[in-house]
Amino acid sequence: MIPAFREMGLLYEHSKPAETTAAAKCTLPPVLTTAASHSARDFLGQCLGRTAGLGIFTAISHSSWSPLSASLLTGSAGALAAGTQAFLISKNQIGTNTLAQKTAVALCTVTAAAAGASILALGSAQPVIALAIGAAATTAVSLLKFCLHAQADEAEISDTAKSAVFCMTTATSLVTITLIHPHWMAAETTLVHRSLGVMLESGIVELCKSSFERLGPSANRGALTFNGKVMASLIGLLPYASATVILNGYVSGLLQPGHDSHEFMDLWAPLMVGALSNALRGAANAAAVYTLQQKGIQVRDSDAGLVRPSTGISCPDANIVMQKTSVRLFLSCCRNAVYFYLREKGMSVVQAGCLAQFSYAFFAQSRELIFDLMQGEGWTEPRITARLDPGQ
């Protein structure tokens, strides 16, 4: 009996590695599980936020709330959201040590706040286009400074020049666009109500993203330098832009009635379809961060793990949630202003939706980068190491 048991034990031991190997083959790669986790969390937050925001929009649209009071509320929120972003970015990127720097920061803040108030209160598309041109010009100047590696004594001049470029290009673009299209008030009377819905939607989405950030495996974006984060955003741009145009623009537009409806059931299904594009964005960005860190490209912390393990739902930092909400709110309202501007020009729901979503994708993909700039991050300058002459 004993030899028989021994043979059975040996047989079990020989079969155990085979079972382990078979189980290992069935395990998904970490990059897939991480991407799926990001996708599911983003989709859940989008569904909750969009449903709540749509409920507020439809309720206010059918109420007798004074348009003036709604415009004052949304205008104040727009000024606060845009002004906060401009102040934090300019303060951290330009500085506040000298009078020139303080003046530059003040100009950027006032310019952005005025534009934000106009966009949310009136639905004006002119400030959206002007700010986009100003942001593009300022980014070009920043890249030029990075490529030329400005010396320390030239840093103050170049940083203050960013403010001058932003304000001048924004003002010039605004005047030019206004001369072409002088009517600032959007024809869509419920655009202010949509902005109120977007305020609630943005807050819920960012609250969910921050609370569920470590629910399931997650990519360690903080291990990358700012340059690496820019690369990850560029890698994920094409999948997201394609998805948001197809789902948010085309498919969602086909599901809507031929006119701009204000009914909950007319808009809920298209919004849920559009949420799928954000799920794809989360997966693509997570995969991009994982791949860059795995290959050691633009890694800030080489000791950080590729995947952060799940720690469950957490209580987020209220200040971070508010800042991220301001970014999402402002960009979303800019997209809505552009959409209804195109509708006024005679485009159909599908055509205006596709074009507005395409332009929005470039800025929406940069939401995290905007927040990073608000925290003081920037282009990672190469460090020059002084070497001793071996002959000395």
C-alpha cells in the first residue's frame, strides 16, 4: 500500500507544475487588466455624472427659473473656473517675485476670467476660439524656450513673454472674430441651463474619478516626468479623438431627434453611448503610461511599480477635486458653445456634433496636463553635468 501511495504522490507532484503553467497561460497581461480597470472606472463615473447633469438640465428647462439669475450663476462659475486655472498656471509657470511677473499673472487671470464668464453666461463661441489661439501661441513660446534651453538670467524675460503672447494673441483673435461674427449671445435659449447641468456632471465625474482611482489596478502616471505625461497623452489622442467623433458625434447624433431636444429620454441614451468614448480614453491612456514606464522612457521614479495595486475606494482631496472640476467644466462648456455656434450656421446635429467633438478632443485629452501645470509642473529641462578634465 505504501508504494502505491508513494506513486500517487509522485504523480501529483509531476502534474502540479503543468496545472500551474496552464493557469499562468490563462492570466491576462497586467497592461490589459490595468487598462480594463481604468476603462470601467471612467465609464461608471461618466454614466453617473451625465445622468445627474441631464436630470438637472431637463428639470430647469421645464421650470420658470429666471434666465437672468441663471446667467449670473453660470457666469460667476465660468469666471471662477477659468480664472482659477489661469491664476494657478501663470503663478507657477511665470512666478510672482517681481512687479512684472505679478502684472503678467494678473493679466492672464483677468483675461481668462472674463472669457469664462462670457462663455458660460452667454454661450459665446468667440472667446472659445480666441482662447484656443492664445493657448496654442503660448504653448509654442514655451516649447521654443524649452528647445533653446533659456539661461537662468533669461528665464524671467521669457516667462513674462508667455503672458504677453497669451494676452496679445487672445485679444487680437477676439477682435478679429468679433468683426466677422459680432453676435455674442447664443441663439439657443437653454444653453445656460445646459451649463448648470454640466456643472453638476463635472463635479460628480471628478469626484468618482478621485474616489475610485485606486479601486482595481491602476497605471502609475506619477512615475513619469511631465515630458513623459505629454507623450502618453499624444499616444492616447488618436484613439480618443476617433472614438469621441464616432460615438459622441456621429452615433449619438443619430440617436437624437432631428432637433435639439430638451427631453430626458431623448438625450439619455445618446449620452450613455458617448460615455463609451471616455472608457476607451481611460484604457488607451493607461496602456500608454504602462508602456512608457515599462520601456523606461521619461521615467521620474525608476523604483516605482508599473501597476499600483488596488486599495479600494478612498476619500479624495477636496481641493484637487475642485481644481479638476473647474478644468472639466470650462472645457465642456466651450465645446457646447462651439456646437451651438455651428448649429446656428446651419449644420445638422450630426455634423455640428462631429466637428465640435473633434476640436474638443485635443483639449479634453490635455485635462490632466492642464492640472499638472496648475500644480507647478512643466517641461523637464536637461541637466548639464560639469565634468573635470582628466588631465588635471
